[in-house]
Amino acid sequence: MSETQFTPRVFSGIQPSGDLHLGNYLGALKRFADAQEKGVQSIYCMVDLHAITVWQDPADLKKSTRELCAGFIASGIDPEKSILINQSQVPEHAQLAWVFNCVARMGWMGRMTQWKDKAGKNAEAASLGLFAYPALMAADILIYHATHVPVGEDQKQHLELTRDIAAKFNHDYGVDFFPLTEPVIEGAATRVMSLRDGSKKMSKSDPSPASRINLTDDADTIAKKFRKAKTDPDALPSEAEGLKDRPEARNLVNIYAALSDQSVDQVLAEVGGQQFGTFKPALAELAVSRMGPITAEMQRLMADPAEIDRILARGAEQAREITAPILKRTYEIVGMVG
């Protein structure tokens, strides 16, 4: 096989930051589970090396990594069909990242929007890891020769950097070794907003627990949060255009559509004219029916952390069958003796 014939392969990673919520499920986990059935090899990664670019409590990081793995599996990611790993168990990620640190330019890193946002005015006190982590992100992808990466709008710049690093490496060494990975943006992204403010993304960092549906919430909690979700006094419209300047109404309809695998127009054809006093209980019932089995499976898995660890260890073995030869060939190209 020549180096330019890349096997179709999908890679995606999520940071184990704890408290998985409905936004994580609809925006990523559910999509990953659906994509798994397309027959393309997929690697899903808990990016714990990225997590420590800011200080983490070690016990919390360990728990969050296992919880994220449980969330992947409970959402439908089958370890028999996809490779599930935590990043630190596959050392080739960090080894290739060093090579890419030497390929990427300081100016490229300094222009990254997330670096500016996270470091802010206190850049001198930020960790070197926070500055350099886009090179590690590029290594996460390219150590698998991944051809496609599912991304949201906020990650497109990182994928562009990954392509720049691949192109520069290939050019500098006169090879066609790393693929120029393509972003996968499948239809309208399910961007779940806060239940308290439809202009803000649902987030675990919001001080109000009522702003989000956690994957660990029980049925009563889910129903209560939807019942108290912010809305407006008008009835639901019969067409999507009627949601234009109604962010809270649009958010609840979007959630209903995503949970029921329908389009917004299909949902509004059913519920147009309803008041929220009728719609919210129906949404809560739907959410409980979809989220209940996920919550139960996560609880079952978290009660047996040794089983999660076995799944991740097996995933690391599978991953290294791919990554070790790619790193070895990278070192040969660069001129390292081994």
C-alpha cells in the first residue's frame, strides 16, 4: 500500500470534565452512536492529556474519565464496533505531538482563538501545555491517519491547524504521509442551549443546576427542570420561521426534535398552537423515556470501574496496533534511528 492510500477512519475526542449533560449527548454522543453503524472504523477518545493543561484534582479526573467512558457506552457506542480509549494509555499521541511541536510555528499557536479566550490577559501565567495543545490535538487525529473528524463550529480552527501541520510535515520531508483530514459537519448541529437562557449554550459551568439536564438526573429531576424551563407566553408556532426571535421556545423544540429523531418542521406540524403548559410535560416524558436507560446504564457501569478500565485497556491495545507503525514510520521519515 502506498502512503497516499488512506483507509477511511473517524477520530473524535471529548475532554473528561465531569457532569455530562443533554448537550453532550445530543451534540456528540448520540451522533457518534448513529455514525458507528456506517461501517467506517471509528476511534473515540477521552482526552485526559488535554484536561491537565489546567490543574485537575487527580481523583476527580480519574472519576470523570471513567464517567465519560460510561457515557459513551450508555449512549450506544459499542466497544466491539468502535475503539474506545483514554488518551494517556496510547503514548504515541504524546510522542507524535512532540514532532508536531517542532513542525508548528509559534505564530500559528498564538492566533488560536481558544488560546486567547482561555489565557486572556494572564497569558504569562498560563501553562505551556495550554498554548501548545493544538499540536497535541493534531497528533490525536493524525496518529491514526484519520481521514474525517466530526467537529462543531468552535473546533474548525483546530482542524485547519491540523491540516496545516500535516501539509507542512509532508512538504518539509518531501512525502505524502499524513492525510489532510476533512471536517464532518452533519446537517444542522444540535446545539443545546441553557434552560434558563436560550442565548447561552448548556454548560456544566453554569452556576444554576436548573440550566441543564445532566445524564445522571432521575426522572423527577428531569421533569422538574423542564417544567421550570424559561419560555415566553405565546403558543408554539406551526412553522420554524415562527421561532426566529424566540430563543427559549426554539431550544425546547430543538431538543424535542433531536430526542424524537424528527425535524423541527415535523415537530411543529404536531404541536403548533399548543401552550407550553401542554408541551413541556410531553417534552419531559420524551426526555425521561430516552434518557432513563442511559442514566441506568451509566450507573451500572460506574458501579464496576474495573470493567470500564478493562474496556479502556483493550481499546488501547487495539489503538496501538494502528498508532505504533505510524509513529515508527514518522520517526524514519524524520531521520531518527531506532
